[in-house]
Amino acid sequence: MNRRTFLECAAWSAGACLAPRGFAAARSSQVVSLRVLVDKKLSVIPADFIGLGYEASSVAAPGLLSPNNQHYVQLVRTLGAHGVVRVGGNNSDYASYQPDGKPVARAKSSVITRKNLEDLKGFLNATGWRLIWGLNLGSGTAEQAVAEAVAVDGIMQDKLLAFEIGNEPDLYTHEGHRKDSYGYEDYLADFRRYRKAIRATLPHAPFAGPDAAFTDEWVTRFAADEGHDLRLLTEHYYRGGAGSSSSTLEELLEPDAQLETRLKRLQEASQSSHVPYRICETNSFSGGGKPGVSDTFGAALWVLDFMFRLASHGAAGVNIETGLNQFDVVSAYSPIGDDQRGSYTAKPDYYGMLAFAQASQGTLVAAELDTGGVNLTAYPVMRPDGGLVVTIINKDEGRDADVELAAGMEEARGQVVRLAAPSLGSLQRVTLAGAAVDERGRWFAGAAERVSMAAGRCRIRVAAGSAALVTLERN
């Protein structure tokens, strides 16, 4: 966290000590000091920061991304009136566009039709979200990409945010798309060749890239080489691989030092090129996630923290992967559960995204935080109306946090809602503000707990393995 500063604990406490219902009181607790610096603004969080990511095969799945799929539409709308759908993934480098063909939703041979695209446009209209569309560089041709781009542009119109050319081209030799010698310069030549062909027909076609898996150098160089003509810089992130024995919940919840380094590089590339950057494909562990880890409540806390970490490093947004993966199965890490028979559910990751949606409407401001050794993070957001929402995430398994919060608002009233579940390993029974997403994809917050304020200060207990969203408003 680039905003974390360790200070001596403040010698004060005020207000009631609030503990969420359903958590045992016998755990150890630690005093945490949090001081919000309301006058030190960091970055405005874009309205369309939230996004979902899909393999190309999901577009070919009949009736999935369709305006007629009302339950699924509502689940997306519940996350926000604005957002970004990214269609790409490994499957996009094997997919083909056949306007009048028969749709095929299969990892390495998906066929997308004009009807699929029309359904997707209706889905975007119904949700209010926009689209990043990945074109096949891996196994396709420039001529095929032109035909597909023309169709996507013509149907999506103002819903199209950008085209990407290729998926994870820094791994093309591993995937078998290119020879072992393939590197950044080769990709740049491919990108320019495809773009030139597309622009000959679509002069104003918008582009994003390089959509690298993890090679930050590609993004830095791409920003310098193509930043004058890009809508977005894009890269992927996964904490690790699903097949690794080290891919545990404990690892997921610990800070990733490499992520900090990567985000600093991305932010520098973005600032130097004046092009916003987006993590357009991400989740816990690549390869569809690890059952028993990626589908737990602990992963929901990770998602919430991860999204705020991106925002605190100036990211324009993030696309959380969901649904079918490159192995033709629904990923364990999917925010939206899909039984492949038309039934959808809000999974733990979804609640992390939902909590972010409630707490991120405004401008991130700085804070000084002394955790006393607890695995805890905090992110204050100043709303346009002058209210303050402080998200406090306690990823510690064994210690509650008594957070002494100095809000920088002398005359204020407050309330708190909780993101909670029976345990970090819970697969179900996740709630936000005491409420679950209903069977129609809707969420209605329950009653909030009142926070006692004194001279702009309060004390909030955040149980181990939970998060609290503290809202403060001026009297």
C-alpha cells in the first residue's frame, strides 16, 4: 500500500466499540490507529472502474451475454450502472468470426456469429457497460481481424471502448503461437500491421494494449512507442498459478511485494505517456482458480483490497475474470456462479466487488495507518457530497482490530456496515450490510450500525476475517 505510514498509536479513544454479530468475542484484539488526511487527495476513482472479464467462448455461449438473460443482467447492474466488459482471454487467439455460422463455445475453436454480437450489444445496453474486444492475433490473419473489427464496431457503436490485438503476446512462444525468438519488437510489428489494416476501413478505431501477461517492460515500451495513439494501456495480473502447492489462502491474503513494484511501473508508464492503464484480466490464481481458496470468503476480502490497491496506484479500472475458462469449465474464482443450466449466483468474489462499488464513489484521500502488526488495510474515499467512506479490511485470521479512527471531520455522524461470513474459508453465507444478493440478482442493504463520534473521532471493532465500510457525514 503506497499510502500506508506507520506512526505511534494515538493516545485517545472515543465512541462505542462495535462488534459485528456472529463473531466470537474470545479472539485476541489489537488497537489500530488510522488518521484520514482529507485534504490530501490522491486520485479520482472512475465511474467505470469495475469490470468483468470473459473468454471469447462466453460470447458464443447461447443466451449468456444477452439482454434476455434477465437474472445475469441484474447481477451485473447490481455491481454498478457503469462498468467495462472485456472479451478476450486465451480463447480469443483461437476464435473466429463467422457472421452467418453456427455458434460454437469451445476453448480452442469458438465460433462467434453476428447474432452473438447483437446479443452482446443488447446486454451492454441493458447493463450500461462498455466493451473491450480482443482480436485474434495468435492464430488468425489481419484480413480476418478487419472483418471482425468492422462487425464489432458497427454493432457496438458507442459501447466499444477499445480493441486489443492479441492476448498475452509475451507468452506466445509458450502457447505455441510464435517461434521461440518472438519478442516485443515482433509484437509491435504485428500490432502495427493489424492496426494499419483495420484503420484502412475504420479510420477512428480505438486501441488498447499490449495486454501483456506479466512483462512490465512490454507495457513501458509500448507506452513510449504507441502512447500517442492508445485509448488504454493493458496488462494482466494473477497472484500465482492454481496448480502450485504454494497457492494457498494464506499466500493470497498476504501482501504481494511484486505487485507493488509492478503497479508503480504501470503508473509511471501511464503518467509519462498520458494514457490510463487498466488491469484488464485478473483474479486470484491463473488456470481458473484453486477450489477451496479462490471461491472462499477470504478471496472476497482479497478482491476488495486488490481493487482499492489498484485505485490507489492510479489505475483506470480492473476486469475480474468470471465464467468459462480456457479449459471449458466455469472457473472456481468466478464472481458470478454459473451451473451451465441457466442458474446464476453471487459467489464470494462478487461480494468483494459489490463492497468496492458501495465504497469507491469519489476521490481517494491519504491516510496514516499503524496496524500494530495486524494484516489490515484501509482506504478512505471522499464523496462528491462531502461525505467520507472508509473501507477497513482485516485479513488477519486470528486478531480483531480495534480501529481508532480520526476522520478529519470535526462535526460528523457515522454508520458502519460489514462484509462478513462465518469464516475466511466460507463458500457461502456471505453478506454485505447484513444482506445477501437475492435470487433475482438484487441487493438491498440491511440496517447500518450507528457510530458514536466525538470531535471527529470514533472507535470501530473490525473482526478478524471481515471488512467494515464506515460512512461519515457532516452534521
